[in-house]
Amino acid sequence: MDLSAPIESVKGVGPKTAEVLRRVNLRTIGDLVYCLPRVYENYQTTVKIADLRPGKVVIRGKISDLRLVRTSRKRLTITQGVIRDDTGAIRTLWFNQPYRAKQFDEKREYYFTGTYEFKSGRYQLTSPSATLVQDVEQDSAAGFQPIYSAKSVIKPQTFHKLMDGLRPDFTKIPDLLPLTDGAPKFITKGARAEALYNSHFPESPEDAEKGREYLAYEELFELILAAKLNKQENQRLKSIPLRFEAKFIQAIVQHLPFKLTGAQRRATWEILQDLERGTPMNRLLQGDVGSGKTIVAALAAAEATKNGHQTALLAPTAILATQHFESLGELFSMLGGALQRQKIAWHMPRIALLTGSTRDKRQLKKLIEQGEIDFVVGTHALLTDDTHFHSLAFCIIDEQHRFGVGQRQKLLLKSPENTAPHLLSMTATPIPRSLQLTVFGDLDVSLLNELPPGRQPIVTKILPEVEQRDELYPAMRELLAKGQQIYWICQVIEEKNANTATPVIEQAKKLAKLFPKIKVDMLHGKMKPDEKDAIMTRFAAGKIQILVSTTVVEVGVNVPNANMIVIQDAEGYGLAQLHQLRGRVGRGDQPASCYLLTTGEGKPSRRLREMEKSTDGFHLAEVDLKIRGPGEIYGSQQHGELNLQVANLTDTQLIAQASHHASEFVKHPENLQNYSELATRIKKYQQLTTLN
């Protein structure tokens, strides 16, 4: 079977069907056979309604009495119905799926799969999936069926028919992975064809699991191999070596207004060692919120200036860039004075800010090109074609997951001809060990896992909105009476954009009435950059006591006097984002609190319960990976098309096997020439963090 053959070569696919398939990115036979089942339904476990017990169930029956109910609270649409078999009837419902009311033929039988539970005073089947009995029984292995992800333009019957047409040719699918040293025992000749066949035509759960294991391994091997090849290619590039001036760095460290943590010392040492090399550093500095990444980057930038070369720091927002510029400027100025008094030679980095709102950009860019500026802090304005550097040797990218591959490349191409700059990527989103081995496998990693002394713990509490008047408002008044400040986070800006979430404008008005003597203001992404900067400046100066904002404050904003954050509609955020938001408080020496406001009657989700229990970002990152997956956490825009259909990046055993296999294979990278399909497939992964 030629997997690269166009989709039209599949039996039963004419021009019209081909066009429909292309609309959902199914262009080749390979695309089709790798469109794997989302789940499997085991219809052998079907039970009669009279025998139902709470939990996941499959029942067979007819549905009737379908109707729509709209609720004013939370603006929900509920589709209700009754499912009957020859032993009884049960109530079923779907939330915000109004199309269900017209989906069913009351005369036909369906398999319904869902959760049978006691809710609102009665037992019911909640949000079940539904499949026509006739469609299931057409298959010879009717008891165990693959269920494919919904493709709105393709009927399930059509998809199954196409797969059945290809079925006799599955044995002709060529092998993909190398049968070389380090390969686990299940990587044998014909293993790929067997795995794909078992995935699409399993006769039992065991068949499906065997197929899943191979295909998961295949994905992990490709991802890890791409990272290892990237690392090899990076080591062939040339960079400007920056000599490690040990006495100079020691003098700076001795005159800092605070003591470095052990983790900061280790990370600084690793980075300065890398900068001495003639191959470009490609290092990730990961540390939890408030762990002190900026000072580590500043020490490395001072080293670059000492060597006569330039540094660029790229930040995702003007607010964060301005904050970096101001804090670094103050730090360098203070150090310059202290070292001068000690008669230690110090060329203080000449630092400049370049954002979209910078005035007289042309003059500033001229100074940068002439080498009159040593350290440029900026946003996307750094990436424009008319921004040229005199001698860019060191790049720092803050919150690097906020930038796409193309944006990072633009900055890296601004170094002198025939060289690549040293790259330090920083993130306050802790990265699980499994992602370090896979997605970030071509990066060296420095870890800041200690908080500076004096930091107070943040107490986190889940609070139903109905209880905020009795518990939250008194706590707010107590904190405001001490002269401290509060963040209040909303998901949306205006009422017209709101679904179930509270808008910023509405909440700001409400809080202004509740606290009439307190200055309340708001911040959101639709404001002009100058306006946002002005509000954050006033908040940082203590002129605003309660700031109602969207997640525009999520990254980097530093206001040590803000010691409470209230996150409204907290269930609408991911765990990583909640942790980032919580990191806006507790940045001084006072105790801090975080309230997670929830609506509805259900129990809090696992991610909220984990937030309440732990402030350890690395633990939360591992939990988030299990709950949401890497694509959700890190985003396909930033890391190429991850598109992991099968692999679970919490499967440490498979990752270890794939890493060993790839390490052995990459010892002879020329062997990749013998695996043309594998070479093509890993190219998408090689765009994740590559320097060249």
C-alpha cells in the first residue's frame, strides 16, 4: 500500500468525496489510515435498563419525548428525552447540544453510552453518545467497535465503508521504524501494518491495546529522534564565544542587594559555561513563578556586554517588556555605583526599550545598529525587518511558549553573518520531565526549584459564588484596610461577549459600588498599549486598590503589594493558567491568598482541587499534562503540529524505550537516508525548537 497515494485512489472515493475529505485534511491514503479511532465501544457490555447501576453504561433502546429546556441561570440549553427498552425507561439529557432534539428517529434502536448517575433528585443518563444499532451490526465484529472523532462533513457509515475498502491491503503497509540496536521487542517486521489493522478492526480490547502501544511508541520515537537530530545540527553551527570573566561575575554577585539561591547559582554557572563555547547555547531556564529567572539572565547579559557584544530580550507583552527594562535598568545602575566605589572596572550595559509604542523608533534602531546600545528589551518590534544589530551574540526569550517558531527564528537571524546567537529561553510554566525528553529534547535545561528566602506561602481556597458575600468580601475589606491591593480576574470584557462568564466591565462597576471609598479600575486586551501601561503603572504605584482584569496580567506583572487574587468562573481556566495567575500575588514579604470562585452545584474539578492543595508548579505541571495533554498546555502554534493522536506523555516506560532506541539510531544519522518516509514525518517535529 502506497501511503503517499492521493485519497482518490481509495476505492469508492470520487471527486466529490475527495473534496469533502480534503476539507478535513485527509489528502492521502496515509492520512486516512492514520485517522485513528477516538475510543472503542464495547457493545458486549450492554445492560438492560432494569439492571442499571451508577457509572459508565451502554444500553440499547429507543428514544422519545425529546424537548429543549432553556434555563436563565448560566444560560444553559438542556435537551431532555426518555430512553426505553423492554424492561423499563430512564431519563437522559445533554447540556448545550440543542441539535440532539432533532437527531433521533423514535422508531429506530440506538446504543447509548454515557454516565448513569443520581442528580437533581433522580437517576439519569448524562450526555450519552449514540450509535444506530443497524450501523453496529453491519460489522462482523459488532461487539467491539471503533468510534472516530466527529468529522462534521463525513458520515460515520461513509468512514467505516472507506476503511473496509482498504482492509485487504493493510498487510501491504510498509514498515516505518528502524529495526536497529536499541529497538524494543515489539518493533518487528510487519509490526506497523499489524498495529494499524488492530486499531481499525479490533475484535477485542486486547487487539486495540496492542495497536495503541505500537502507534504510541512510533509517535514518541519520531518526536525524540527529531529532537536529537536538531541537537546534532545545532552543534554544527557557529556562535560568538563569550569568555567567562569569573572575577567580574563574582564581584557582581557579591554586590547584589540579595543573596542568590543555590539553584540560581547553578543555573548561572551552566549558562556562563555554555556561552564560552563556539557552538550556540540552546538552553531552557525553567523556574516557578517568583524563582528569580531574570537575575540569572541579567548576569549572562552582563557577561555578553563585558565581551563587547549585544543582548536582546524578547517579551510577549509591552507591560512585561517595560517591567524588565525598568527592573534591569535599576539593577545595573545600582551595581554600577557599588562596583565603581570598589574601583572595579564595569561597563554598565546601555539598556533600551523597543515596543510598538516607543517614540522615535528610527533613532533608537540607528543606535542599536551602530552598537551604541548593549541590551535591547522589547516585544515583537524587535522582529521587524528594519531592526538591525551591530553584534547580537545573546538572545533571551521570556515566556518562550508565547512565541511561534517563525517569530523566534526572526530574532535568531539577526546575529552576525555565519553565526547563530546563544539562546536562553525562559518559562514560568514548569515543564514535566516527559516533555523535557520529547518536545524539548534538543534543549539543555536549567532548573530553578527554590524560591528566594522571605517569600510567604499563598493560601488557595475554592469558594462557591453564593458564599462570597459572607466570606470573600470581609477578607477583601480586611486586606484593603492594611493598604494592600487585589486582582480580580474575569474571562471576558463586555456583556455581549459573555456566555456564562462575568465580564470585566460589569464586575468593575459592581465592586465600585461594594467598595465606594476604594479606587477600582479595569484592564483588558482591547485597550491601547499606552492605556494598559498607564493603568499598570498606577496599580504598581498603589493608586488603584482593586484591579479588575482579564488574563492580560497572567505573565510577569510584578506588584509586591498585591496580596489577593480572585479568579471568577475558575472552572473555565486550565491548571497551568490558574497557576500563572496565582503567581501575580505573594511576591513580597506578606501572606497572600487566592480565591477560586465557582458557579453551579457540581463538585469542583480535579484541577481546582489540585490548585487548592498545592503551590508546587512542577507537581501541577505533571497533573496538567495528565488532565489536558501537551497540545492543550503548550499550544500547536508554538510547537509546530504536535498532533499526538495516541502517545501519552505520561507513559514513562515507552518514553524511556523510545529515547534509548533513538539514541542508538542517531549515532549514525546517515542511516536516515534509508528511511525516506521516517525522514519526511519527523520534519514537522524538527520545527519545534530548532535554532537553524
